Amino acid sequence: MNHIMRIIITVLCLAFIIYSGYSVYKKSSHEASPLSSAMLNQIPASNPIITKTPDPVAIAKTLRNITLQDINHHQFALSKWQGKKIMVVNFWATWCPPCRHELPDFVELQKQLGSKVQFVGIAADSESNVETYLKTQSVNYPILLSGIDGVSLAEQVGDNQDALPYTLILNRHGAVINEHTGIWATKALRTELVKLAV
């Protein structure tokens, strides 16, 4: 009888530990969810989370001042594309599976919406990795190289999760009007871009 009681107590303790761990995981996952711009607008100005959100004017200025080279060693300033079309700036890397997953979708959107939308990729990766990857994946928009500094560059323009992929949408005036960390569902992104390009 003593042996059976020990087994029951052990099983109950394990169940409690598993349940407690799952509860903590669920709570931390929920707290780490990114805030939408609508949610941010509802937070009072005195809330300290606002101070973590970069100033949109500062972000636009930082983006305008970014000059990087492509794999052919040509220098490009992001300001080259600002003011002409809606711009989608995507921070990515070859070592990032979600980045590689969404890249073909961006190629397709650039093909469909290229008269009004310009995608620009910023690779937080080495030139050799990007060059090798681009031999296997055709891309119809500029890919600029930032090296590992691309992660801190993404942080300067609003990526407060330090995660890739990180994508920004800029209107024709160069103002950031939307941002997304992680894979941006193609249908949702296309809808957003079509709405802006009207």
C-alpha cells in the first residue's frame, strides 16, 4: 500500500510541476506578444512602454540616411526609393528560416505590385552567404548587405524584439506606417499594400 501511495503522490507532483510550467509559459508568451499600433494608441502617454517605442520621425530619418552595398559592391541609399513608391523594407538573413520562407512571397508581390510598390531587402548576413543563397532563390528587388550590424540597424528603426524577419512599410513621403516582426502573411501584406497604393 505504501508503494502505491508513493506512486500516486509522485504522479500528482509531476502533474502539478507540468501544469505550473505550462502556466508560466502561457503567461510569458502572452506578455511577449507585439502590440499593434491600435493598442499603442490606447496606452496613456505616462505609461513607460511608450518610451520604448522609437519616434517615427527619427525612424524615417534613420532610414533616409541608410546607405549600403549590394553583392555587386554598388552603393545604394534607401532615400533613392523614398518618395516615389510605397516602400517595403525587409530585414532578413539566410540563417533565418522564417526569412527564407517569406522571401518568395515578397518576390511575387514585387512582381504583382511593382508599378506602385518597391521592396528592398536588408540582409543581416555575410556577403558570401547572401551570394550563395541568391544563386538558389531568384529575387526581383534590391538586396543590400548590412552584415551582422543589420540586427542593430533593425533595432534603430523599431525592431524592439531583436528578431528577424522585421519588415517596415513606408508611404510615398518616407513615413513608417506599419511594421511587423516575423512572417507577414502574404494575403494580409498584399491587402495593406493595395490599400496604400490607391
